[in-house]
Amino acid sequence: KQWYQRRVRGPGAVFGPVWSILYLLMAISAFAVWTETKFEKPLPLMSFFLQLFFNFLWPLVFGIAKDLKAAFGVIVVLWLLIVVNIGMFFSVEGRSWTHFLLLPYLAWVSFASALNYSLYDLNK
């Protein structure tokens, strides 16, 4: 259990602002898609809320359950869903720019995926 406290608990001064910015970008992106589609084309927003569910699931599996293997599975699914979401937002006519706002999120989740796998590998 020591690995978690020493290696995972990064500086709050980094994680708080980064996640605040990422959630702001995600909200702007989703709102812009919603104002264009009004749920007449539900797939882009469905993909958004599905990846958001996995975004909220990952810290529960990783941080609370401390199941590194399962958490890695969840974050791989999350990463794939973000890629799908980026493609879906790009396909919304008049709002194709919204996918750019999700790229920093994809980069951050890529970093978290590498961290998750590294911790899993070190703690097998």
C-alpha cells in the first residue's frame, strides 16, 4: 500500500488546475455540439456521456479499490471512447472544431494510462 501514497499522490497544485481546465474544455465542446444537434443526432453526445462515465469509474477502481489491473482495463476503454468521441464531434457539421478541445484530455489520459500500467507492472 505504500506505493500508492509515495508514487501516485502527485502535487494537488498540478492535478486540480489541469482537471479544471480539461473539464472546462470538455463542457464547452459538449455544449457546442448540443447547441447544434439538440439531440436530433444523439450519437455524438451519447459517446461523450459514455466516456464521461468511464472517466468517473477509473478513479474508483484505481484509487479506492486499488485494483491496478482492472483500472488499466478501464482506462484503456476510456482512451478508446475518447478517440471515438473525438471522431463523433468532428463529424458534427458546423461544430467540427469541437474535437480540438478534447485533444488535451486525450493527452492527459494517455499519460495516466502509462502511469497506471507502470504501477501495475511494478506491483505485480
